[in-house]
Amino acid sequence: FRQHGLNSNERVALAIKLRADNDFYSQINHLKQRGLDLTPQDVESLEPFLPCPKDSGGKVIVNKTGMGSSAALVTSIVGALLQFFGASSLPMIDQQVTVGQENHHGEGLRIAHNLAQICHCYAQGKVGSGFDVSSAVFGSHVYTRFSKNVINNFIEDVEARNETVKDGLSLAETDSFQLVELVTDADQKWDCSVQPINLPEGLELLMADVCGGSESPSMARKILEWKKKNRETGFLSGYYWRDLKRCNKKIASLLSDQYTKKPFCDGLVRDGQMIIASRTAEQWKKPMPSTWHEFDGSSWDVAMQLLDLRMAFLESRQNLKGMGAAAGVPVEPDSQTALADATMKLPGVVAAGVPGAGGYDALFVIYVKGPPTNGGKSDQVRDEIGNLWRDLSNQDNNTVVCPLSVRAAGSGGLCASSLQW
């Protein structure tokens, strides 16, 4: 109260205003209403925080893009309240921090992560993967979830006490004390791990909102049920899981180790835009001009290392598609396979595939950035991918592919801002 110039005996109300980034919800209707194309440049031109459209009866139409909106919402509210009441300190957007501030902010992020995980699990009624909340707090990283027993007992106790509560949430005094101890991790029970991971300068991410087909609900649950059922007798279930784990480790290793070495990074920055981005992955393998000499960090060397990442993603896709076929779940449906394969044939594209739990509604692309376009807001490779998706959408009325403006955030994550709404 003193922090905000209030007396402790004053009656006050706390107003919370929520705004959703455009990339959390489909912008296809907004683009069509404005007569705009489904291209990266036109998506970038939309004003921020657009409301969800409404039907003829005035009901809001919510079409999520699968970017973890519920976890981001919970994490944002938790972080805002902790920051507002001075319970933790979060980094400011684009702020240069000292080592001391970084440690202070690290503690604030840890507290925000723990509390947001508890809130999100309580709202969902279960302990899920935890990755959406963790990535909303810490940005891009490799994540190992905490053990379920870290928060299960607390959540079960709160649920039992609130069985008869219709609206809101009631916490007993003992619950409040337990919550503080759990969030601050006085007993060091939280055993999750976070290993930051970034795309090197010169590589970029593009995501697509795909509207087509019919999404199968609870795909992850069905896959896990299939895995459990076939644990003892199914060769393929064990093979797919083991090989998928190998592929994921290979991808993480390339990004966190091999792609951080100076010769590779220097070569990608030097030759990525003009040489590598102008050629397809198939052309990377063939004899090239004299600039493609075989030495550490040469254009050819960088391209060969990028092919390692491409192959790891292709093998990952094969495992996911095979696993889905065996379990009767469309993890990578044929329509998405065709879209990803067509995208991977374009110059500069390293890999494309279906993110998250799979399905019909999204696609990711990792590519080598081409020469800048649109005043530096886009680049030639990004534009060509968008043009392909636009043309495919025009050819098939049953499938609409719309690029999102989200990019690789690097260390990103939860931070405070001074936006005046």
C-alpha cells in the first residue's frame, strides 16, 4: 500500500486490463475484412491487440493458434501482480542489467514460475507438461518438468476445501502459509531444469496458423494411452519414443553447442543472406561458386552443418508421423506433410514441421534469413514462404495458411513493460 501511496485502512479496488497479442488468435478474418493478403507483410501491418471477431449474434468467436495462450495469460497475470505489489522484481523490456540485477531478476522469475505453475495446474485440474508456463517465464529453453508430488498435495488440499465454493477461491490461513513456502521453495523441492537455447544470428522462425481439416481432441492423451498399452509388447512404440528422444537431443545439441561456435556463427552472418538463403537445401549439397571453399566457417561448411539440423527434424517428423499412424492419431496428417514438404523445398528453408502435440492447426519453419524487405520488418525468404502459403490457400478452399508475426524470442520470457493502455 505504501508503495502506491495508499493507507492500509483504505478500501481500494484493483482493476486488471487484459490484452492478447494478435498471434494468440487467428487473424484470418481481420485480414479478409481489410482486403489484405495472408502474407507476413500484411500480418505485420495489423494494429496490435485486435479483439476477437463476433458472430451475427454478438458472440465472440475464439479461434486459438495454439501458441500457449492460457499459460501466457496465467503467467502474465501472476507476474503483473507480483511486480505491482513488490513481491518480486522482473526485468524490464530491452533493459540492460548488471550482474546484481540479473541475479535479482532471476529470483523474481523463479518465484513467478513456481506460482504460475501452481495456478495453471489448479485451473487445469491436473499437472501437465509445465512447458508452456516455463517458456512464458524463461523464453526459449530445454525443459525438464518438476516432479508431480512437488505441488500435487497442495492442489488436492485446496480443491478439497473448495468443493462447495461456487465462485472464486478460498484459501485457509494454513493454505496461505503453505503456498508461500511452496512458491519460495524453502525446502528446495522444485526439481525442474531450464537450459536456455537460442537460434544463432542469421536463422529465424516463422509460424503458421493453419485452418483446415478437423482437429482430434486430446491427441497427447491418446498417444500416452497407446504408449502405456504397448509398453510391454509393442516394438514400434518403444522404437518411436527412443528415436524421437535421440532426434530431440540432436537438435538441442546442434543449437546449444555446435551452432554457438565462432566459425559457424561468423560464416552464417557473413554468407547467410546472399549465398545460403538464395539456394535450396538440395543445392547446398552440390558444387558451388569459388566462395564455397571447404574450411571451417566457409559457406559450404555452414550449409553442411545446417543440413545436420534439417536431417534431425526430418527424422523427428518420421517418428512422430509413424507414432501417430500406429496410435490412430493424426500427429502429422497428410495435408500437413504436404505443406511442410512444399515449404522445405524453398530456398533458405532449413526445416518445417508440425509443432506441439501435432494436428491440423499450425506449422513451424526454421530458415536462413534473406536480404531485408519491408524496411527491415521482413526478408526475402520469409516473403517467399508467405507467398507459397498464400498461393496454396488460393488453390485449396479447404485449407487456409496464415503466417504469424511471432519470431524466435531467444532468452525472452516474462518481463515488465511501461505500456500505457
